[in-house]
Amino acid sequence: GAVVSQHPSWVICKSGTSVKIECRSLDFQATTMFWYRQFPKQSLMLMATSNEGSKATYEQGVEKDKFLINHASLTLSTLTVTSAHPEDSSFYICSPRGGTGLGEQYFGPGTRLTVT
Amino acid sequence: QQQVKQSPQSLIVQKGGISIINCAYENTAFDYFPWYQQFPGKGPALLIAIRPDVSEKKEGRFTISFNKSAKQFSLHIMDSQPGDSATYFCAAISFSGGYNKLIFGAGTRLAVHP
């Protein structure tokens, strides 16, 4: 499978601050990037979808001004959680998809965000 | 109609036994059904996947059985090992139907006891 990295792997921040999470697809070009959020013992919830060079499309109920997504290149996407609050504490997972065939969607190792 | 229902929520199996996880869907436009394995604190990893024109796919100890008419598919883990203890998610996606995004089941927490 493809190699996907996320940085940082875990982060603790204070309420009201912003946190940026980077996702890199190291050995393939991610034409589409999906960002998921996962609460403990729950399934993955899709937050937004972005195509390289385009604005992200957010799922219903996800605040686009709070979760800023940038997909400036085929190998890098970032998620910025602005003005974080304790309820934003979660496991954030990026998932790049290449454009070479069906089902080639991979997942990053995830970033654990804790807002105090 | 976009949901994928997964059961059981949790499963305990003895080492060497067979683990079976079931999923059901409604949307007949789904055309790809992957299974993901997730260990605590890690991202999901693709385990095995199937397309609806095939009734069974086997990779090592992992087998997907697919019943198109019943709109159900299942994951069988043969000779289950303690290292298989993880959360398993079934998923479905329609590449041809417009909503080109994975729909995940709720997950099954598998514990394999030695």
C-alpha cells in the first residue's frame, strides 16, 4: 500500500488556539484528499473532501470556517482547527485517493488532538 | 439509503477459531466494498475488498463473501490469532453513482483470546 504520513501524531493545545495538521502522501499523487474525524469507539466521520488546487467541500454540520483545509499540491494537504475547543478533541485522519484506479484510497496514521 | 449496517458491535473468539463480521447495505449503486482493520491509535488499513460481480474473494486467512441479491457481505477470518485483535470496519462506495465517498459501518471490535 501507499505511504501516508501525518504530523504531528499527537498534539495538546489550549482552548482558543489553532492547530495545523499536515498530511503527506509520500509515494503517490493524491488527486483527492478526505479528512475524517473519529471519536473513541466510533466509526470514521467524513468532514470534508478536497481536490488539489480547489476549495474543500464540507459535509453537513462541519463548520468550514473552523476546519480550514488546504490541498495545495498532490502530495500535501493541511487541516487547521481554528479557535479549538475541548469538544474538538478527537482523532483526525487524512485519506488521500489517487486517480489511477478504483479503490486506491489510503489512510494516514492519524493525529490525536486534545484541547484543554 | 447511504447507510452500511455492521454487526456484531463486538466479538470474542478463541485462538484458532473463525471470526465472522456481517454488513448490509441498501444502495444498489454501491460498486466497491472494502474492509479496513484499525489498531488502537492508528489509522485504518485496507484489508481486503470486493466488487459486486464476484461472490467470494480470499486473501490468506481473510475471505469476503458477497451476496448481491441479499445486499449483504461478510468478512471471515480463519484461524484467528491474538494479533488479529483490532476494530474492523466494512465500507461501501459508489464510483459510478455520484456520491464518490466511502460509507463506513459502525465497526466491530474483535478480541482473539489465546
